Amino acid sequence: MDDTPEPSPRTFRKQQAELYHRGNQAAQSDGLPLLPGELPCFTISQITLQDPFHGTIQGLLHATNYKLLFKEDPSNKEMDNFHLEIPMGVISNIEKIGKAKKKDGIYGVEIHCKV
């Protein structure tokens, strides 16, 4: 059993506020627009979006507690700042498509939204 004392509620709130502030600073330095109370969760690079209107687009996938945000790779000059935002509230299901081949770990993900 861990003998470290639990932090007081005041200390805990201060730690949470500090983490929130650092997360917001890091996300905003990446150019990720955040709403008040929105926290960055993770970023995945080298993502390929298969869009029926624009074809395949290379970029980054950012996840926050409010939304998924796909931003086109800035080095890609074919399109002008393509991005796609999906609020978490409209996502009904996320499915893994296919099987990862050997060690590369590449597979598809399909996001289903509510109607």
C-alpha cells in the first residue's frame, strides 16, 4: 500500500489548473484552437484521410475532450489549410477496419456519426 498522503483539495485543484494551463499552452503553440475548458488529449502524426470529395490527404489528428480535429500537413501545398472538426457529441461509433500487416501497425479507422 502507498503511504504517501493524499493532497488537500486546494493542492489538487492547483495541480489540475497547472496541468490545464500547460496543456493549453502546448496546444495553442501547435496552432490548435481551443475553447474554454477544452483540454488536448493526444496528437497522431502521419494520418491519411480518405475523403470522397478531395481524395487522400496527409495530416495530423488531434483529439481533445470536445472534438477530433484533422489538420492537413502544412508542407502539402495541394490544398489550402484543409481541416475537419468532429465534435465528440456527434460520434456514435468508431471502428477499426482491416488488420495491421506484420509490424507496421497500419490499419483503417471508420468514424460513424449520428444522423
